[in-house]
Amino acid sequence: MHIYLLILGLILGSFFNVVGLNVPVSHAFVNRRSACPSCGRTLKPLELIPVISYMLQGGKCRGCKARISPLYPVVEMLTGILFASAPIFLGWSGELLIGWTLISLFMIIFVSDVTYMLIPDKILLFFMVIFIILRVSFPLSPWWDSIAGAAIGFSLLLLIAVVSKGGMGGGDIKLFAVIGFALGTKLVLLSLLFASFYGALFGIIGMSSGVLDKKTVIPFGPYIVFGTLTAYYWGDYMVSLYASFLR
């Protein structure tokens, strides 16, 4: 099953790349054949195999030899690994559907935020509807924790944006509302904590190495992705571990 999920994740990761690259700029992609973004050549089936095609072609287009962004295989592989590993952390239960949906959302916004520094409202709205349906079927305990989580996630990020005078984007604020609804109050707070930690750590390393400077603008979406997954998979364990130290 894990191998099947890995393959499914690789295929979906390729689709998430397409969605993340096209939706923010309002490009239609449903009825359009995949093509090289540099020369426009329509890609053949053997050029569309997730990860493998990129490796066999040396990361270049077979036609114009233009460099293909490594974002494509990274997202494909990451989606495959996350889909296959989710049952290990969540078990084979209804919560697994929440986890796979969350991973799907995260991979799309990872692509869009890295590429355009934009998290599209239509993507967030689409997944919010799915989470509402799933949480009706598999509610948190208590059931209102989803509503409270959405309110806290939105309000907290909005407050940070106001205090920092635009240091937090509108997409990040609405994304945390969606995360809060899906995961509840405790985990949305932990996800913000971990996202901030990852962002600060990367910033310190980047400035220390000279890759970044104080004026460099970096998207916060990727840190939200990894911070939320950290909280979702290990949050309860970390809280219990921390509580044991206080006794």
C-alpha cells in the first residue's frame, strides 16, 4: 500500500505543480497539453514521468535544452513521500483523509508561493469546502474546535500583519484560517510556532552565509507547510513531553 501511495503521490505531485503554476496567473490548464515553458514544444508521454523524466533528461528540455526548474521533481517526490508516510503517523482512519487533503493543499501553495509569492484565494476556498465536508464526517473533539481554530488562526495572523505593518501577507492569514479549521486550536498554535522557528532558522543561516540580506523578501508559505506538518504529526507528543518536564 505504501508503494501504491508513493506512486499516487508522485502522479498527483506532477498535477499539483501544474495547478500551483497556472492558477495564480489565471492560465487555463484543464484542456491544454503539457509543453516546455521555454520553447513551447508539446511534451511526449516519456517526458512526463514524475521525477524519472527529469533525471533521464539531465534536468533539461529535450528540444531546446533549456534548464527545467528543479521545483518540478522536488514537489513530485515530496508529495509521494508525504502521501506514503501519512498512514504511519495518522493510522488507517478517517483522519488520513484530512492528512492527504492537507498535503495536497500544501503542495499547491508551496509551488505558488515559491514561484509568485502568492497564495490564491480560489485554492484556499476550494480546500476549505473540502475540509468542512470532511470535518462534518470526522469531527474534532469537541466539534467546535474547528470553528475556534479557524478564528484563532485568522485573528492571530491578522494581528501579526497589523503590528508588523504588512510583514504578513493576506494569503498567509487566510491559509491559517483554513489550517485552524482542519486541525483545531492547539495544533494551529503549534503550527505557527514551528513555522516561525523554521523561518527564523533559515533566515539566520541565510544571512550568516551571505545568501540573504535584511532586504531579501522570502515567502512564508513553505515554512507554514513544514511547520504545520511538524505540529500535525508530532505536536501531541511534543506537548506531552514538555508537560512531563514540568512535573
